[in-house]
Amino acid sequence: MNRSVSGIGMTSQRTRGRMIERLREQGIRDERVLTAIAAVPRHVFVEEALASRAYEDTALPLGFSQTISQPYIVARMIEVLRDGRELGKTLEIGAGCGYQAAVLAQLTDEVYAVERIELLLAKAKLNLRAIQQFKVRLKYADGQLGLPEAAPFDTIIVAAAASCVPTALLQQLALGGRMLLPLGAGDQFLLLIERHAQGYVETRLDGVRFVPLLSGLE
Ligand code: SAH
């Protein structure tokens, strides 16, 4: 597979522009997040047969029963995490095809992304190479354990829904750091966790639907 980044050329430019307009209409205000999303060609990350739908605001299948998140969710989560500050050293749990990691890499120089399905990780590597994004450090690991060798993190973003907050992730959050994760087995919502010297502060945000965070490797 060697799809060119400019594969769908002008059509991609125009539909990408429309995607950004839609994100604005949906309430995304952080211009740096919008610029980051505009800079990443999403069609490179989805199955070739779905490339023409890459700029619709929907989740799309990645294979292995996983999905690439909807652009609105990627934008919303990063906007919440940024909240006007720099993301700093960032850990993504659930790299999938590498799309969200590529968006994060537009906003910070230090991105670690962990994935538990080896073949998906290989796909993410190819996709990031195809767009010449070499900053993201991809790791094959169970993200429930975080990434102790690179901790602490200023930002942790979880792309799969946990039934409870993984303790290792709380421990690996830097003081002043922020973590955002989908939580819940049936009904899910986004939970923002900020770590202060006095402890952790949790804020419950939007209802969402993510694939489950699983244990072990595949
Ligand atoms: N952020 C991805 C979409 C991820 S879908 C993108 O932009 O494409 C959620 C991903 O989380 C899946 O790839 C799934 O395999 C992964 N995942 C689930 N549980 C995990 C765990 N414990 N550790 C690492 N990755 C996990």
C-alpha cells in the first residue's frame, strides 16, 4: 500500500475545508485545534474504499472491529485538553490507525501513542510515514498500564472507553496535567481529570460512544 498524500488532490482540499467549517458550526473554537485538523489528510488513514468519506463527520471502520474517531470528537477532546495551554508531553492510549496521534503531533513535539493490536500499530506506522510525520513515538503495549518509561505526562488522551479510571494513568499524570477519557460500559461520558498538588479534580462532560478499552495484547 503506497497511497500518495495528495491522492485525492483538490477534492480533498475542498472537502477538508468544509470539514473545518462544520467543526466550527459544531462549536469548536480553538483555532490551533482547527488548524491542526486541517493539516492532517484523514483520507490517508482510512481504508482506500472509504477514502471518499474521510472528511464526513463520522467514525469509520479501521478493521479489527475498531474505528477511527469522528473528527468532531478528536477536535472536542483536544480542545478540552488544551484549554488555552500547551499540551506538553502527551500520551495517547489507543493509537488505532494513527490519525489522532498525527493531529496531536501538529500541536506538540512530544507524542507517545500506545496500541494493543500489533497489526493496527503497523498500519499506524505506515500511515504516519506516508504523511512524513516522524515525531510520534508508537509503542505496542497495553495502555491500561500507561507508559511508565516516559512518564510523567502533561496530557493523557484515551481513545477507548474504560469501565473505571486506570490507576497507572492517574499515577503517570504530571502535576498540573490533564487527562481526558471516555468512561462507562453502557452509557459513556467524557471525564476530565486534572492533577493538582492537593489531588485530582474530575469533571464529567459530554455523552459519547467509544469502543472498549481492553486488557492484554493481540
Ligand atoms: N485514536 C485512533 C482511534 C482509536 S479506536 C485513531 O485516531 O485512529 C480505539 C483504539 O484503542 C483501538 O485501536 C483499540 O485497539 C485500542 N485499545 C483498546 N484498548 C487498549 C489498550 N488497553 N491499550 C492500547 N490500546 C487499546
